[in-house]
Amino acid sequence: MTIDQATTVQRSAPSSAPATAGILHRHYLLVTSGACALVFLAAFESLAVTTIMPLVSRELDGAGLYALAFAGPLATGVIGMVAAGNWSDRRGPVGPLYASVVMFVLGLLIAGTAGSMAVLVAGRLVQGLGGGAMTVALYVVVARVYPPVLHPKIFAAFSAAWVIPSLVGPFAAGIVAQAASWHWVFLGVVGLVVPALLMIVPALRGLHGRPAAAEASAKTDGPEASAKTRRWSYGRLAWAALAALAVLGLNLSAQVPVAGGALAAAAVVIALVAVRPLVPRGTLLARRGLPSVILARGLVSAAFFGAEVYLPYLLVERYSYSPTFAGLTLTFGAIAWAGASAVQGRLGTKLTHRLAIVIGSAMVLGAVVLALVTTVLGWPAAVAIAGWIFAGGGMGLMYPRLSVMTLAMSTPDTEGFNSSAMSISDSLGGALALATTGIVFTALSTTTTAGGVSGASFAGVFALTAAIAVVAVVVAPRVAARLTS
């Protein structure tokens, strides 16, 4: 099936919706509101945890597990993504969405009541399992409910859902952590997830099972095809578990005194081998079209998030910022992300997918390089903070377009697989980057006379993520399939 044919595949959107209906039309209002609410809460939690983690690490004496607290949820999220994608292709996105929210809440409760860094990390692992599955389930909901013409707008709305948490999330998390306890940053989100789920429940009615086009295709192709599409892919689940274990092993390799280097190298190789069955063929080779779309998602995620989690840490340790004001860096970046996403949504076809991704990846590279130069040369913190605004803008240009391209290149029977592949690349790229930066940070870490962390550790992190961003810039032009006469 060609891209044009895949784009015109009939979805199960409400048939009574006018052709000119937008995402806030009464036919789509509930599902738009519910889905954006869940994205909002995931964004709030992500930004808040990044802000308070330096304080948590200091209080729980968990510097050695700092990177794992971020990379771990991304790793276990891969398992959730594969399970949700397979489940969605078999029975629709409703069951996976309910189950993912339950796991997400359970993880928040464990992390919020943790008395040690190890328990907090365990909660984050459970939280990541639910968060990864929730992402895929929401993407399938989009594919099943909205016509392709509305995909850029709904994904722009997802990015816009980061606006309010980006404005209040980091700042509020800092205030809560300083005035009360960081525990409430986790526990407070729990009370908001349940109402969000209740909001989306009415919109999920009728989304059980596969869309009509998929059922018709299965009947045409015969019972063997139908059985194949409905079967649980236990092999893919096993590969996902292996990839997650490899990432966790990579994080822990720094604590192995003798064979740590060999263990780290083996973990990277295992992770790359395990991810191959979970993504389209040719992804690791940057084959043009969908494989490069999936790879680009992972590379920019690795560069952006690998640097972002250490930026507040840098401001707290090297520039003596409070957690509250260090979190404002994430606020500025997230606002730029949402703003650029809104702009690309309005531009529509005036800005090609390829150009948006090329420009966005270059902006992320420039921002990470600015953070590196600021650290090495001791420039004012304002330079790195201003640079992160460009990083957020670049992500806002790219992320919606990569999502749109993934669904446009999918059929009803591959929506779950391709959506999970995109999310897997996103999470696994970030997880591998965070695990590797954790090793670099620890290896270069020395204590200064003031008791803080030396600049060499942060410089090593930003140098590594800048190198990843360079690869993303190289891959970006390949997201568009080669034109044939």
C-alpha cells in the first residue's frame, strides 16, 4: 500500500460529523478534551519531576541513581508501548488506555511514598510502564476517531496541552518541594488523573475492536490474515522486555568496578538488537520514508531529553539557582515547544513535513551546543536558558509532523504497531541517552572545593548529546520518501 492509499484509509470517525468539523466540534469535543487532559497531566508530571529531582537526589543520597530515575521509566515504557500497540490492533484502544492509567497512578503512589532512592526508582519504573502504554493508546484513539485532515491539529493540541503545565509545573513543583515536601509533587498528580479519565470515558464508547476497514481487509485476505492480526505478539513483548533490561543494565554498569565498560557496551548492542523487531525494517539504517521518521524521533528525543534533565542540575549546582527558578528553564522551553507546534499546525501544507523536521533538528543541535559552550567557557546561565527556548521551538516543529507522517504511512492494521514503534524510538532513544550520559557524568564527576559537582561532568553530558543531535540533523532530510517517476 502506498502512502497516498494509506492516508485515505477509512477511519472509524463519527460518520455524522461535517467535513468542515474541527477538533472542537461537538462530535469530537469530548475525546479532544479527555485526551488533552491526559497529555496535560503527563506533561505536568514530567516537568515537575525534572525540576525536583536534584533535591530528591540530595535528600535520599541517590546521585548514583539520578540518571536511572529518568531512563528507567523510558525503558519500561517500551514494554508498555508494545503491549498497548498489540492490544489496540486486536481489540481497540479502550482496554489499553484504562490499564495504562491504572499503572500510571500506581507508579505515582509508590514514588510519592518512597523513603529511599531505590523505592522511588521502582515507582518510576511502574509509572513508565503505564505512561508508555497510555501514549500509544491515545495515538490509536486519534487514528480511529479523527479524519487524517485533522491529525495536524489534534497533535498540535497535544503540544499546546503542555502550555499550562510548562507555565506552572516547574515553578509549582519547586514551591511544593520547598514549602512542604517533594513527595506531594507525585501524590498531588494522582488526584487529577482520575477526573481526567472520567472525562474521556464517554468519548471512548464505540471504539472497541478494530475499524471496519481492517475487518473488511481481514475478510478479503482470508481467515489466516484475520487470525494473524488478532494474535498476541509474545515475541515482540519478549524483545521489548530484553530492550528494557538492556537499558537498565546500561544504567547500572557504572557501578561495576572492573567489567563496567564491557557490560555497558554489551547492553547497548543488546538494546539495538532487541529493538529491531519492534520498529519498521530499515529503521536502524535510516532507510528513506517511515524508517527514517521513526529513527529521527528517537534521535531528537535522545539529544533533547538527554540534555534537558541535566540543565536544571547545572543551574542548581554551578550557578546556585534554587530548584524553583531552575525549573523556569523548562518552562521557557515548553512554552516555545507549544508555540512552535501551534505555528506549524496553522501553516499546514505551506510548511512541508521534511522542512519542518530539518529546521527543528538544527534548532535542537544549536541549543545543545550553546549549553555545552556555556558550561565549558563559564558563560552566564542566561545563554543556556535562552538557547533552550530554541530547543523547545525545534521540538514543537518536529514532533507533530513526525506523528502525522507515522499515521499517514499506516494502515488500520498497522496503526498500533507503527504508533508503538514511534513511541518506542522516542522512549528508547531518550533512555539510552540518559543511561549513557549518566555513565559519562559519573565518570567525569569530581567534587569541587565548594562541595558541588565539577563542570567537566556537565560538559561531557552536553558534548555527547550534541553528537547525537548532529546525527539527527543528518537523518532529518531522509524522512521524505524518494520521489519516483
